[in-house]
Amino acid sequence: MATIFSKIIKGEIPCYKIAEDEMHFAFLDINPLAKGHTLVIPKKEVDYIFKLDDNELSRLVLFAKKVAEAMEKAIPCKRIGLSVIGLEVPHTHIHLVPINKESDIYFGKEKLSLTKEEFETIAEKIRDAF
Ligand code: AMP
């Protein structure tokens, strides 16, 4: 069965899209740790990031770098933190989170609750910087 992220790529489930290329897709995390929290995924459905082959993993990280550079321009922060967890959705994804301090990327903390308009504004800013 297709993962929820494959359905997002196909447009069957809505998302706040950031960017896409032939092999990758990026969109805002719906339960963000910080404004701009973005997920970067390969279009190929592979559950565990370290099961990607070397070429796929390298290209995923390079795509994430481009997204992170756009986020840096769009969101005031010290840097973009990167994390991989993957316990919830069995489709490889890199979390990119704007951070100012270590605890900003602590996944146990309460997530932000943003309005549709806030998500749309943030996504547009990052897209414009991409
Ligand atoms: P994990 O697999 O533990 O890395 O967490 C999966 C992440 O995907 C969580 O941060 C969720 O908030 C996020 N997520 C799950 N469903 C969606 C969705 N439909 N749109 C955007 N983000 C999602």
C-alpha cells in the first residue's frame, strides 16, 4: 500500500509544497517543531534512509541542502538543523528545522499549531527563496 507521503507526491493528499525535482519532494511538516519545519523525501518509497543506495542517499542530501539554503533565506534563524527519525511514517524523510538553540529540534516537545494561512505564508516564502 502506498505511504501517506507517496499520496502527497501524487497530489492525492494536500500539502504545503516547497519544492520538487525528478527524484525528490519537499513540503512543510504538518506538526512543526518550528515555523518552516520541512520534510524532504525521495519519491521512491524506501522505509529506512540507510537502505537507500549510495547514489540515492547522496542525491537526497544534496536536494535537502538546496531546500535548507532556501529556508535560511526565508526564516530568521541561526541555522537549519537536520534530523532523521522515521518511526511514524515508513517512507524516508529528512526533517529540516530552523533552530536557534538545541532544544528547538527536540522532538519530544509540544508542536506548534499554525493556521492554514500561516502554513501558506511560510511555504510561499521558502518557495520564493528556492
Ligand atoms: P517520523 O516518522 O517520526 O520522522 O515523523 C513523521 C513526521 O511526518 C511527523 O513530524 C509528522 O508531523 C509528519 N507528517 C505526518 N503526516 C503528515 C502530512 N500529511 N503532512 C505533513 N507532515 C506529516
